[in-house]
Amino acid sequence: MGLPHAPRFAYYDGKSQPASSTSSFQTINPATNTPLADIHTTTHAAIDAAIASAQKAFPSWSSTPAIERARILQRAASLLRARNDDLAKVETDDTGKPFTETSTVDIVTGADVLEYFASLVASGGLNGETIQLRPDAWVYSTKNPLGVCAGIGAWNYPIQIALWKSAPCLAAGNTMVYKPSEFTPLHATLLAEIYTEAGVPPGVFNVVHGAGDVGAYLTTHPSIAKVSFTGQVSTGQKVAGSAAGGMKYVTMELGGKSACIILPDADISQAVDGAMMANFFSTGQVCTNGTRVFVPESLKAEFERVLLEKMQHVRAGDVMAPETNFGPLVSKVHWEKVNSYIRHGINVDKAKLLCGGPETPSWLANHSNPAYKEGFWVQPTVFTDCTDDMKIVQEEIFGPVMSILPYKTVEEVVQRANNTSVGLAAGVFTKDLNLAHQIIGQLEAGITWVNTWGESPAEMSVGGWKMSGVGVENGKKGLEAWVRNKSTLVEMAGEVPTVFAKL
């Protein structure tokens, strides 16, 4: 019996290419720990060919009128929406995320971003500015595409992140060589085929496959003008350092350890809902997760009571079932990592385990599909009475592990929330909007929410502070990350100012 998905190869020159080597790896269904497809690793020679394809396509694509590029990308967005459920099924197979999530979030929001940037460039988003210096001199600026860009994707939102990178890149007139995560690569060829079908010329969007060595080769390649990377901080430091050596443009969207602050006047039910979204959506595999939940001492008992009541609504199970809203972790190595943190929280940090833990979820024992017993399932876990010095509080776990931290004063909680080297996201729950704005203004994070958590629409520029990243994605500012500025001064008086004139 063959694998359920066709093998994946490099994609350039507008088509899937033959295998360039005998080296390959398999992508695994996390729900059942079964192979999905063979992925053929792209050799350096084939990466060179993909980059050459992008270089060849760049002059024509960059000179195509923005309105024409926009029409093509809008067709691609329409194709994505028309095939939403089929693409979502592939994402569910590859990531383990429930179909209820992938079918309503992953492709939908990715298509929104593609449509947004297509509309933005069509409506003058790439226009520069004109400044009159004096009656006979003026300055104008233009926004120019960078060239061939590298996009390095993450495994948690595969097609969404691919679109977050490729949409502004292509809309601005650049070409891209994209490397998906080796853990969730199935979307990449499908997206490339959709771009081609929509009318994106050969070489404008290309795909290569492999692990960190492929990403490193892309990052240091002299023909790459920019690197856009999403992933953990330690890897991002290496990628940014390598790119900086070649004076490449970079966008780094890295990890966090974000603070979810519940103020004393907050609506408890709303605050609990927000904290659960900030910790258990997508099985906690979200970079903006608010895993440090700060709760006033006066509300702690009530917050925990309501939280335990609502934990029954976290429903693991068949990932294609309409009632399932909680899937497995993405891989065995990540499952081992998350469980090691849970055990550390219990045995070393001595945090109080409110619910969950490292044990195999009880529902697996009676599941109708015996293959699920081999999947990378974990219990949603809550620790309470946590302190700032605990490992589970300080380090990014990237799994469904909530830490509740009691506090006394607003001044204290702001200081504690900022006491971290990362600054990706933060949120506040309160009925006092004036106070909410005051606290948001003091928090050292690039993505913030008030009385909600997690929504990141195409119009909203997002990016981390401190060690959580460089630059932003999405919104008008997100387009600026894919162009370079040229300023021109025009002198109309007919004479060149000079200090070398006759006395």
C-alpha cells in the first residue's frame, strides 16, 4: 500500500522537478505516527537552479505593472478559497491540527493576506513621495523590489506562513525561493501549483526541500537579497547572523514567552476564555501564546474554579470530527520536549499541577482508531502558584502548558511581565479601557491585545520586540519590508551649485 500523499520534489521553472539526489525523508501524520509522503531533499545544485530560475523571472515580473501582478495574485486567492477544504485536509494530515481549525483559519487567513497585499499594490501601495525643496528643486522617492528572496517557513502554520511571506514578496515585484519546514512540507508544492495556475510566471515562486542545511545554503547564497524566517529564537539568531554577513535584508518572526494579564476588575468568564485561547488553541503550538497568565491574588481561586469547569470543552479525538478542537503535537521530538517540561514543572520547579500532566490521555485507551494510540498526544496542562524563576515560566515550551502566576499590584505585574529577554506578544483583560491602554503602553511587546487573544488580521502589522524578532509582517508596514527606497533630487534652475565658481 502506497503512502497517502504523492512524493514532493523541488519546484522551479514553473513545474515540479525530478529528484536531484537519492536522499529523502518522510513527513509523518502526528495523530497516528504514520508516514504521509516521501520528500526528496534538494541538492545544492538544484537550489542553485531554483535561484537561477528566480533570477531569470525577476526582470519581467518586477516590471509588470502592479495592477497586473495584483490581478494574478487575486486569482490565486480565489483558487485557495475554492479549494479550502482539500488544502485544509492536507494541513490536518501534516500538522495534526483538527480540521475544524485548518478549515476555518489556516487557508482562510492566508488567502486574506494574499488578497490584502494584491489590493494594496493595486491601489498605490508602492507609490513613493514627492517633496518640493524650493521653487526650482524637488525630491521624489521610489519603492523598488529587492530581487530574489528566500522564505523559510515554520511547521505550526505551514500554508498560512508561506502566504504571509510570499504574498507581499510577490506583490512588491520580487521573486521567491521558499523552503517549508521539513516537519510539515506538504503544502508547498500545492501552493506553487496554485500560483502557476493563477498565472504567476515560471520562476517567480519556487520551492526547495530539506532541513537546516538547506536553509543555511539559501541564507548565505550571494544571489539572495532578503531572508524572511519564522521559527525559534536560537535558530533565528543564526539565520540573521548569516544574512547580515552578506548585507541582506531580513525579517525575523521568532518566539516569545508572552504575558496574559488579568486585572482585578476583569470579567472572569471572558478572562478564562482568553487565557485558554492563549494556551490551548492549536495545541499550544503558537508563537504568540500567552503562557504566563498573571492573575490577582484576590481572583485566583475563582479564576481557577472557572478554568477547571471550562477545561472540559477542550476536546481531543478524531482530527476530522466536527467536535474535535484539540490535536496532537507535531512530531515525536516535540512531544518529548513538551513532556520533559511538564515533568520538570512537577519534579523540579515544584509547581502545583492543577490539571493535565505527562501521562497518556485517558481517552486514547478507548479510541475507535487504534493507530491514534501511536500519535503524539498530550494533555492540556495547567500549573498554578508559579513563580518567575521557574523553568516552565522562563522558557518557551510551545505546547499546551499554562502557568498561573499570582500578583498583588498593577505596578508589580507590569514589571514582571517585562522581565524577559523576549517581547513578542502581550494582552490585558479588564473593563477599564483607559487602564488597559495605559498598561499596553508600558508592555515591551510588539503584538498586543485588549480583552481578546490571538487574532492577527491581514491589516494588522505584527512583529516582535527584543529577542522576538526584527521587522514586521502584514499591514502596510509589512509591504515596506519587501522594497528598498531610492531618492532622487531634481535641480531645475539650470545651474549646478558649486563652491568652485569664479570670484
